[in-house]
Amino acid sequence: YGKVYKARDRATGQLVALKKTRLEMDEEGIPPTALREISLLRLLSNSIYVVRLLSVEHVDKNGKPLLYLVFEYLDTDLKKFIDLHRRGPNPGPLPPKVIQSFLYQLCKGVAHFHGHGVLHRDLKPQNLLVDKQKGILKIADLGLGRAFTIPLKSYTHEIVTLWYRAPEVLLGSTHYSTGVDIWSVGCIFA
């Protein structure tokens, strides 16, 4: 729902990622998806496995209201990281140690989500950010994230990029739980 830009914090000199959302004039305030993402990030971004939300800024630019989510900056996403490795100077698959480390970090992040009663619902390589130098992987983009409760509520089945969608969701189920994220993890690392 927004564009992401690389920027530098003027006060600290730190690189940050800015996710810009234009607030349409006909809408009543901040879009619910943005509010949900912000509240989930505030709940979850204390984990080293989740991209850290640094601040939320509301700006009025030329009479158009904008909302900026300011995140810690990571070099790339997992898809680009894999593509770079496949097409780089020494093309080939990722080393098993890197795969193992990334899978471990992703599982810890997903466990953090689920432990706080949150489904990500859109896990895919493009939503997994990577710090190439440190070998760190973090979960990002909680735009489709949802808190879940027991008993399970009914949710939309139009979630997750098709290739990473769990069978129950593909078959139209509106009652699903943490398994949708676990299925996506398996698809990512298959």
C-alpha cells in the first residue's frame, strides 16, 4: 500500500527505510491497514527477527497528507539476495550454512509472531529483509498481519502471494491459524 525509500536521518546520520502512504482525502483518517501494521509493529518489533519501526511521521506536503513509517535499514530482501548469489561472480546456490541460519532466524521470527497472537499472512522472500554483511534476516511488511484469538475468527482467504499460500487458504477456508505462516516458511526454503 506504500512505496519504500532509502533515506538518511538528518539528526543521527543513520540510514533508514521510509514507507510512504498517501492518505486519500476521501478517507476518514489513517487507513485501517496502516493502523494495523503500526500497532502490530509496535507489538513485535522488539524482536531481533522483526524489522524495527523507529517512528511514525505524519506530514502535510502541498496540501496532501502523507504518513511515513520509518524503519531500520537493511541492504536487501531475500529474493534479491538469492538472485544476486545465483548471478554473481561465483554463481551457485546459497551455502548450506547461510540457508540454515536464515531458516533459523525466520522460524524464530515466526515463533515470536505466533507467541504474541499474530499471523503475518504474507511471508515471502520479498518480505524478508537481509543485512548482507551481518547475515541477519528480519521479517517485514505486516500490512496483511492480523492478531488471532481462540476460538478462531473468520478471516479473508485472499492473503499471501499465491505461490506461498497454504492449501486450506487455496481451497477457500476462512478459518485458519498459524499453519498458513508455517506453510509459507516451507515454501520459501523448499
